[in-house]
Amino acid sequence: MENTFSYKYDYFKKIIILIGLIFTTFSCENDKETDPTSQVEEIEIDIDIVIDESSTKNISPFFFGQNYWSWVSEWGAQVKGTEPLMKNIGLNLLRLGGSEPDRNFPEAFNYEKIDEAVEYANQIGVGILLQIPLLNNYEAEAITVEEAMDIIRYIKKQEYPIEFIAIGNEPDLYVEQGLKSNYTPDNLIQQFNLFSDSIRAIDSNFKIIGPDLAWKYYPSNNWLKPFLSGSKDKLDIVSVHRYPFEPQATTVENVILDAEKFRNDIRMIKGYFSETGLTQDLPLAITETHITFNGDPQFAYMEASPASFWAAMWVADVIGVGLEEELWNLSFWSISEGWTLGFIDGETKEPRPSYHALKLMATHTGNQQLKVTHNLDQISVYASKNETNDEIYLTIINKNDTQQTLKWKFEGIESNQEIEVNSFSINLMVIKNNIIEDHWEYTQEMALDQSEPTVR
């Protein structure tokens, strides 16, 4: 069992995030009634899905991310040995961050640990986002600017291929978690700006990311708007975390509704950009996310708990939404740990359904997102295109308990085709020259059998 001080299972974090979820319940209920997106539109009566190749959005080359966890020795360091599974999964970015590197407790994320993490990233072939602490130094005492800058100087001396630097982790929970006696958005702005200026004084090529808020970016308790107002010239990429449900609320019903709630959250945050004088195209990253923040095995009985197939359905769905809403990065928590949040089981080293969903999506996404219209109930549809080989990837997530026969076509082309998708399934079609060449499928039955996605 994980140490009770572990960030993911911290009692106080459970309480604070529960409060945040309560604050946002009303907006969630409203989301159930209407769909504000352009994805469900009036289309031809006999056609279920229309793909428009002329309407495109560029996909960030750093979109697909994961968090390097757990590396703490006394908690099992379950991330070790996962390199073969994580290689060629389609990831773009590995975040070296979280609560433990910010607190440097129970083990310091020191130069040796940074070396190990960079080597891990090199082995799996991904870019690196390094978080420097805003809280504590390697002795778990309040960090100074100079101590933090020593980390920047170290990675430069080592010539590590690190382009992105995040400052701190979930500062909106410092007081609630007992890490500081008093800490406000004004304190965050002052400290963040000082650290950012110091980093840029060493090397202006680093891209600064922050503030990695836990949940206080909703109108009822908003740290993000004042932060953006006070630090808009000090960062290059805005980042927050998102864990939508308490563990007891990981139900199928909530999973089905959360994709559009996620879409609304992204649009809400981007709305703050214009309200604070920032450009709408400022990159936005969700640097931590999972269906819940708590992977305690006692909640594994929930139908959509983190290790379930429905959590995998959620992973595929939020990836699709994130691509359509032009997120810069979407990083899941985490690679492997002692409880159930890890995409790889920490004990058996076997991939969980969430791993298969991530790999299926990440290895079948192009560099341009396409517009898709449909009129389907409890079915999500997304599409992207690889400009290099002209392949189109069509994702259909069937959340119904029945098989569906769907008619699809390209905008402007008269001919249409049919495709069958099984109940409770993630489907990924590879299309070339208007023909489906491969149909990858991952079903609830496959997950229960612990098998991988297959080509039909």
C-alpha cells in the first residue's frame, strides 16, 4: 500500500477537490441538457457521420503526455522497468513533476533522480517537461530562488534536451495540505514571476509553464484569472490539472457526460485569456488528469474506476475533445504506481485498459484535426489526418449496450459507406482513398479478458 503521505491519496486533497466538485455541480447539470459544440448538427437524414477534410486544425506536436511516476524508492518505484511498454506508445512529452518533486518529500527529486528521469525519457523517445520546486529544496526546507536556479544551471551543464520548465505544483492547495500557513494568489504571482525572470536570465530559450492549479480555476473560487492578470508576461504556456470525479462518483453515467463537461472547462479557461488581455491562441496544457485523483483499491468495485474499461473509454473521449479544442498538451497521471491510477499495474507490470486506449489513440492520430458532424446518441466521433501519407483516422466510441451500424461519408462526396461498431467499444479506422484499410477495435470483453486491441 502506498505511504499515506502520498500526493495522490492525501486526505486533505480529497476534501478540497470534493468542495470544488460541489461548486461546479450546477454547471455540470446544465451541460446534460444542451450540447454547445458543433459536433452534433443537422446532417443528411440517411447519413450518420460526415467528415470534412476542408475544415482543419493543427495538432500540437506535444499533445500526448504522461507523468513520470512513481519513482519514490520506499513506495516501490514502480515506474522502473516500464520502459519497454512505454516506448513507441505514441507519447510526445513526459512530465517530471507532481507533489513530491515540489515538496521533495519523502524523497528528494535531486540531481540523481533527474538523471534517471531524463534517461527514462530518452529510452522511450519523448520530450521532457521539468518541474522545478516552488516549495522546498532538496532538504525539504523552504526553497530560495538561487537554489531553484541551481537546478536550471545543472540541466544546462548536462546539456539535457529540456525545453519546457514548469514552476511548482498545485499551489492552490498549499494551505489546505498544510504545506504553508498562508498562501494567496498574490503570493503565487510574486513568487512565480521572480522564478520566471530568474530562469529567463539564465536562458531565455526555456518555455515557462504554469501555474499547474489543482482545481481553483472555476468562477466560484478562481485563482487562475488573477494569476493570468499578474503573470501574463512571465509564462509561455498555461497549465492546470483536472480530476473530474470523487472515486465514489466514477460511474458509467458520469463517464458518458464528462467529455462535453471537459469541452466546456477548456472553453471556460480560454475565455479567461481574453478577459485578462491574453491572446486566444496562448497554449493551454492539462498536465495532470485521470478519471479521479484517488486510486485506492477499495474503490475498484466502481464500474468506471481507474483500472476499468470505462476509464479507458473516458481516456479516449477526453483525448478526442482535447484534440478538437486545440490543447497544447494532455498528460495523464500516471505511468505506474502502487494503486490503480497507473496505466501500467505497479505489481504485475501488465498494461491496464487505459494504457491500451492511450496507445490506440496516440499511434493513430495525424497532425491535423478534422471537423466531424453527427447526430448520434451516446457515441463520440473524432477524426484526424496525417498530411504525410494522406491517411485519415476515424475514432468512434460506442457507449451504447447494442451494436451500431453507422453510415459515414466525406463532405462533398456523394458515395457513403457503412461500418459496424460493437457495443461498449473504442474503434479506430484507418482510411485511405475513401476506403477503410484497417479497423482497430477495443471492447469491454477484450478488457475483461486482458487482451489488447485487435484489427477486425
